Amino acid sequence: MSAESRAIAKYILRKYGGTAGLDLLGENSGIEELAMVDMWTEVEAQQYYPAISPVVFECIIIPFIIPGGGAAPNQTVVDESLERLRGVLGIYEARLEKSRYLAGDSISFADLNHIPFTFYFMTTPYAKVFDEYPKVKAWWEMLMARPAVQRV
């Protein structure tokens, strides 16, 4: 998710979230919860996205946009990204041992930011990386099982 997309999503949540009874930004839950949502949103933007997105680009986006399917993925890029992703997922694993979701025990904007690229990553041959992190895998499956996500 780009910085612009995150900003637009936050705007929409601030404008309409309250009318839907949502506090996905943690703004009504106290300063600690708000800070956790902000922190994990930044972790997604600065650590998770840069680690996972090259795999998605190499395996899905580039072959899609290059006529004829393009060349095989650049395995060096994929391998380096997977190594970086494993480091990030280790941090997530430790966090998710302490709470149900990244910013606490309620779903938040921080969790939802992970859906776009993780969804596509899970369609690549490298999805099994998540099997190495049982708490992360359970968190992901819990996100995907939510009725709103199922509707989309």
C-alpha cells in the first residue's frame, strides 16, 4: 500500500468510521492504542511492504504487464526479499505471541494494511514462508476469515 493510499484510507476512516462504529485507528481507545496502530502501520510501510512487494512484483505484476508473460522472475531479487521478509515475520511472530492483532486485541488499520500485498503474495510459490511462523499464519487466516473480507 502506498503512502498516498494509507493517507486516503486514514481520511476515510476518520470521516466515516465513527458512523459505522469503527475505531480502526485506535483514536477512541486511548493514546497507547493510537500509538500502537501508528507504530505498526509504519512497520508495515517501512519494513513489511519493502520485503514482500518485490516477490509480488517479480512473480505476478511484471509477468502480467510484459506482453507474452515476460521473463522468469529474477530469483536473486526474490531470494533477497524472502530473506528480508523472514526477518520481519520473526518480529511479527514475537508480537503476535503477546496480542491477537498487531496493535492489540482488536483489529486495526495496522492489520488491514497488510491485506493487499499479502493476498497476492499468498498466490505465489513462496506462500509457504508463512508456515514457518505459526502465529503470523494464524493471524493472516483470521484476517481472511472475517466476513467483510470474505465479501470482498
